[in-house]
Amino acid sequence: MNQDIVGAAIVSNEGLMLVGEIPKSMDKDLVSAAFAALVSIAERASQQVEFGNLTRLIMLSENGGALICPGKKSSLILLIKPDANLGLILIDVEDVIREIKDILG
């Protein structure tokens, strides 16, 4: 796994963590619900401004961030370090997406 990734999960569109490993300091239910809600809002915004279907969502904050790869049924959530190399993570995630595309829908 890329050293810039500190956690990963597959979260259903309903906000349930299907599988994942996130830092122990984080509440998995809260993380799942928050990112499912974020994906829903971003998808709606993308449609409203006529960008089309959401393919990736990047959230960067002071103490870390997330790369979200939404599917029809669930999303892959990668939690990343604040100084992460997004280019390398984006390259790595494409291989993972191909492997789990049936799970994401």
C-alpha cells in the first residue's frame, strides 16, 4: 500500500462501512456516514452544473484528506496524509478500481 494512505474503506451509498481499515482514533460509523453524505452532495452538485457523473472527489484539509472514488452502489474511500503525493495515489487507485469495480457497482 502507498505510504501516504493511512486508511481505506468501501462505504455503501447508505453510509455503512462494508469493509475497511481506518485509524483507531476515528469512529467508523461517523466516517462512513460523513463520506456517503459528501458523495451524495457532490454528485448532485456535479449534475446541477452539468459536469456529468462524479468520478473522483478529493478533499484536502489541514491534518489529512481523502480521495473518494464513487460507484453506483458504494464508494472507495482512501484517507491520506496531509502532504500526500496525489499524483501517485491517483495512479495507484486506478488499478484498485479495476479490481473492485463489481463491488462498487
